[in-house]
Amino acid sequence: MRKDTGVDGDAQRLSQIVWMLFLKIFADKEEEAEVMSDNYTSPLEEKYRWQNWAKDDEGMTGDELIDFINNDLFPYLQNIENDSDKRAFIIKNIFQDTYNYMKSGTLLRQVINKINEIDFNSSEDRHLFNDIYEQLLQSLQSAGNAGEYYTPRAVTQFIVDMINPQLGEKVLDPACGTGGFLACSIEHLKKQIQKTEDGETLNNNIFGIEKKPLPHQLCTTNMILHGIDTPINIRRDNTLSKPINNISPADRVDCIVTNPPFGGVEEDGIESNFPSAYRTKETADLFLLYIIAMLKPQGRCGVVLPDGALFGEGVKTRIKEKLMTDCNLHTIIRLPKSVFAPYTSINTNLLFFTKGEPTRETWFYRLDMPDGYKNFSKTKPMKREHLKPVDEWWNNRKEIEIDGFFKSKKYTIDEIKERNYNLDLCGYPYEEEEVLPPMELLENYQKQRAELDKNIDNVLAQIKSMLGGVNIG
């Protein structure tokens, strides 16, 4: 793919790989269905099935292949009409904003032939590929803005472990990105399956919403890899675009596990979907309000939020007051600064709460860097084992004080109210400056410089266009 002039950067390469993987996985699932049922009917016309245009390693290639994909296959998949078939709906949704970036049909044939070596009906191949796919998703962290779609697996696994979803409960991630929280939830729930119909129960109770096309595509494929054959409940939509007053009891869920976007600002008008006292354009704040509204009574949530959500004032104070009035915010875990490196160095926290009873007390716990680590990084990411101290503390809570600073402490709701709902407690007493290895510093500098050069070129091109093509250097 790197040899192809049409593919620029990791995010495009990943998008290119994923639409092909999706069709190959779909084809393998179809082959399995045809063996299991004599009455199986594909939602695709014969000429557009992977088996008929891609499976033969000596088949279509070069200009013929590129022409077929760009001018025949993609228009068909983007406009497929088969409303009664859920699979057709998923395919149309996946390909609505998907592109073929490759320009060389010869190189494209080589990629397809590689993908054909994987048999997704083989449990060995499938398990191996799940690990590879996870590595592909993890690589998004260093792919510019695409990094926002990936939450470190240590964090998703810990939150799911603590929320402990049960078979038959509805599990939702309203900002599902590439599907990390949902994948962890599926694996957690699979351990509870005892009979055939339990698998169907699991399939029907996994819900995700994602706004952007690439992560939606990645998430849908991720769900199929984890055994959700028809992930109809993974919707592409803006979660915040509908008034929360319209959420009905039937819409509500038992568990929410999520890392909503933070630091972003929503488009004009979105805030009008929320009560006037809580209106803001800050994405993370709006998601917190949505989560409170979407939980059933006794519903449980584990959510990642930035430091600003803890100590912010104004609307943020009113949102925290609502959270602690409507829900029992029983635990806040303070995370080290570099958990989301290299995508962002913003300090983050894990909030755990149950809806239906007010907060009486909140426990805070500061997770310090593990021995031998100054910072997490791309080469030394956070692992699930680094959260073991929290596991040990969780069911046997006690206050911990180190060098005059509380690492863990319980605060009553009255103490929190006295602080005007400032939840910046048990934080880090000092910040260490992150010192990266020289080669990593150089790599980061080169990436930032390339991105800056690209932005400058774009601005100059826009100015030139406005000036009617005048040469401005």
C-alpha cells in the first residue's frame, strides 16, 4: 500500500484495508451460512460478491480491477436496495462514506490476495486476526486526529470489569469509536453463555453510536470479528443531535461504558437539545447529561472524563450537581497524565456511578505510575496489570496518605458541596516533565512539522483560489 500513490497516511491505509476486510469477512460468513442452511440467500447480486470478483488470485487486476471497484462495485454497495435484509442495511451504511484510495490495480490485487489467505471461518485464523486487528486499531493513536477513536485496552477492560455487565442487560457505548468498550463487553458476556439462545441474547443487547464514518466502519468490522454477525445496533449518528427529553423508558439501558470526545465543541444548535440550565457546546459535558438520561434506574456507568470536568465551574458545576443528585457517584479514579500518549497528554479520570439514588459519599483513588515508568508512551503503553492496585483497593477501600498527600480518600456530599462541587481531589502532588528518547522527539517534531507544512499549503491554496489564481509564492 505504501507504494501506491493514492494512499496518504496511516488513517487512509487503515480505511482501505478495512473495507476489503469487511467484504472478505462477510463472504466467509456467507459461506458458513450456505453450509448451515439450504435456503440461504445473499443480499448481494452475484457479480458483487467477494467470491466472484476477488477470490481468484489470478482474477481481475490492473485497470480492469480499479474500474470495476470505482465505477461498479462501490456505486452498487452505496445504493443497495434490500430494505427487508438487515445485512444489506449494514453494507449500505458501511460504504456510504467509504472510498477506494488505491490507484494501482496491480498493487490492489496483491493486497486482496494477501487478505484471501485468511479464513475467518477458522477459529485459529480468527483469534490470530483479532490480535492483529487490535494492533491496527492501536496504531490509530499516532495517526493524527484519528487517535481520538482509540481508548487504550487497559482502560476499556478495567471499566468493563468494574461495571460487570450481565447477560440480558443492555450495554451501550454512545461514542463507540472503533468499538473497544463493546468488544471487551462481548468477551465479558461470552463467559456467561450456557445455552444456544444466550448467544442471541448477547447479540441483541450490544449497542453503539458513532458519528464519523471511519471509526463506524472499524467498529462494525470489530463487532463481526467478536461474533456479532449482524451488528445492526451499531448506528452511525450524532448521539447529541436528538433532544434528551425525547428519551423514553424503552430507550434506556442497564450499562454505559464509554470515553466520549473531550476538548471538542459541538456545532451550533446542538445545545438546544438539552435543558436550558445545562446548555454548553463542550462535547464531554453534553455526553455526561445524555448518559444520565439514558440510564435505567439502577443502571451503571463507567466513563472517561478530562480533569476540566472535575473542577470546571458555571455550567459544569450545575452538571456535576445534577449527576450527584440523580446518581450515586461512588468512585473517581485519577489516571496518570500519559495514559493516552501519544494522542493527548490531557489528564483523565474514570467516573463510576449508579442511577436512581443520590450521592452520599465519593471515594477518590490516585493511580500512580508503575515502578520503572516515568511516562506511558507508544512503545511502553499502559497495560491492564498496571491497574491491579485499583483492583485490590476496590473491594477493600481505605484512606491512603503518602508524604502529606492523599492517594485515596472518601469525601461526603456535604464536603463536596462546600467545595462548590469541585472534584479535583486526591490529585497528583507534582508533575514530572516528560523526557522522551531523542529519536522519538525527532519523530514527533518531524510529524508536527509535516502537519504544519500541510496546513500552510492548504491555506495558501485557498487564498490563491480567492485571488483568482494569482501566484503568491
